[in-house]
Amino acid sequence: MTAVAIIPARGGSKGIPRKNLQPLNGKPLIVWTIEQALAVADLQVFVSTEDDEIAEVSDRAGASVIHRPTDLAQDSTATEPVVLHALDDIARSRGADPDVTMLLQATSPIRHAGTLQRALDQLHAEQVDSLVGVVPCPPFLWSLDATGGAVPHWDWQHRRRRQDMAPEQRRYRETGSVYVTRTTIYRQTQNRMGGRIGLFEMDEDEGVDIDTLHDLSVADAILTGERK
């Protein structure tokens, strides 16, 4: 099974300027994801960017760089066209698509040793078509209907302790950190998820997604603790 990791990283960012290059515990943010992917045996790692500085940092970190056009690096650009552009570039150089595509977000820098290999193994073992990284979340979820009334998404009349809930009663939050997809699914659906979808459960601290300076501080504290 051939597999590639694609890390989209554009230069523009509104919340944190130059977010993908922000220093985090001694190295640029994007380098954490590159190094985690490079630690997986036989996984080729590609960074897709329109930004020269990100390209240079990624190349120094050991990733192959795919230069994407600026029209695929806008605030409104979805992720899937970026991945498909990268896959086209990879297919041209290889003569064929990889069997599996792993999408990694550079804004999720915390992944434990072995996490990415475990995701690839799970895709194969469970014979699913795509996996989405998730972390457990509290199951007692509510929303409002059109009239402003409260709508429970759980059996509030028969409250159970979380540890007593059956697997189908548990709830999970999509982390955005990792997606593993058979490349044929990307080609057929132009979506990172499709076919038979599996949940790839990650540890709670791996669910940090950096959108704000506070998120950056949280990630820094976690990584500092891991290094002690």
C-alpha cells in the first residue's frame, strides 16, 4: 500500500499572521507536522504552498514542496481542490496515484509518536475507505430549534454516566488534525471523506487546533510538558 501525506500551508492568515511559521516550542509550527509525518516508514511527505518562505522552511525540514497557484491559496479556497492539485502533481511525477492519501493540517501540531502509523494501520485493518480523526467529547449536546426551543441530542429522561454509555451512544469531535483516505475516493467524490467512513480516535490533547494566540500557548504548554 503506497501512501503520501499532504500538508496544505498557505502564507495568508487573518487570525494569526504567518501562522504556519509561528515559533512553537523551538521550531516553526509547520515543522512539527512535517517531522511527525516523516517519522512514518515509507510515507512520502508533501507540503502544498504558494508561499516562498513556507516552501523554504518545509524543504529544510525534509518535505517535498508542491507549488500551488495563488488562486488555490485564497481565504475562500476549500481544502479538497488543494489536495487534488497536489495529487495531480504527484501522479505526473510518479506515473500513478498513491493508494492512500493522508491529509494533515499544520495547525494541529500535537500528535503522539505512533499516531499517524496507527491511522494507516486502522484504515487497512478495518477495510474502510476513509478515516476522520476525532477526540471524545461530552455526550450531553443541545441545540436550539427555529423557535428558540431547546433540543436535546441525547436521552435526557434516562441520563447515564459517560462511562456507562454503549459505544453507539458516545459522541466525538472532529479534530481537523488527520484524515486518511483511499485516493480513489478523492478522485470519485472530490472529498476527503467518502465510501465507508471510520472514526480514528485520538488522545484529547491531540485535538488542539490553533486558531488564536491562546491556542498557540496551550499547544506550547503541552509540548513543553512532553519534553520534560
